[in-house]
Amino acid sequence: MTVVSCPTCGKKVEWTAENKFRPFCSERCKQIDLGAWAEEKYTIPGGPPTDPQDVPPSGQ
């Protein structure tokens, strides 16, 4: 059986089909993480968005 740490609180959690909150230990920890995403506390690195009007059409 695989055991992981809850991303929110660090508690050890069994990774099984019966654990409906995996990788979190509880619904509370899952909601805390969702709230952090909603408040933009987490970011995914990437370049600035490209405006399609700034990109020349192919073949020019």
C-alpha cells in the first residue's frame, strides 16, 4: 500500500480507492487547498499570454 503526505497538513495518508479525499487526509484539507488556488496563492510558471493579433499568419 502506498502512503503519501497530505499536501496541506503533512499527515500520512493511505493512497487507496476508499480514501475519497486522496491525496488529502480530509475534506477540510482539500477545501483549504482549493481556497488557496482561488486566492491565487499558487501559480504555474509560464510566459506572458500571446495576443493572436500580434502573431503573423503562417506563410508570410
